[in-house]
Amino acid sequence: MLKLNHKNLDVWRISLKLIKLLYVLTEKYPNSEQYGIISQIRRAAISTSLNIAEGSSRRTQNDRRRFYEISRYSLVEIDTQLEISLMLEFINSSEIQDIDDTINHLFAKVTNLINKT
């Protein structure tokens, strides 16, 4: 694997933690959602991490900021997908406490990264 700067970023490591938490959570969803909300949540989680990595490799501040903003948009998608999952009773609020804390922490970190760029 490449030894790139994004791997030293705390925000990137937290995004990987979120991916794992969401994969474990979505294993409990109904099989009928395999190509629905499960796929959407997982793709948004992966997008968060990918855009942090790609943004950190960009040369200009505007490019970096744009990718970090896309990462933050993906977190908003995940939040909405979890709200939908709660509404449809695929999950309950106690199951997602750690995920909720991680998303809020990551959202703040990405926002800080955007503001510093």
C-alpha cells in the first residue's frame, strides 16, 4: 500500500471506523434492503473516506476543499439514511449511539478541515 499523507490524518482514520460500524449495523437489516438502503449507507460511508483521501492529495486549496465538502455531504446522507432506518424500524436508537457519536465527531473534524483549507 502507498504511504500517503491522508493515512496520518485522524479524520481519515475515524472515517474508516465509521465504515466498519455501519457495515456491522447494516448486517442486521432485512435482506430485502440489500440493494436499497444497505447499499446506500455503505456507499456514503465509503465516499466519506475516499473523498478525504482524494482531497488530501489535491494540489490546490479549492480542490482540497471541494473534496472535503463532498465528504461532509456524505455524512449528511448517512444521517438521513439512519433516520429513515429508524422510521422503518430496521434499527433502534440504542443500536446507533456509537455511530451517532462517531458521525458527529467526524462531521466536526471534516468541517474543521474545510475551514483550515
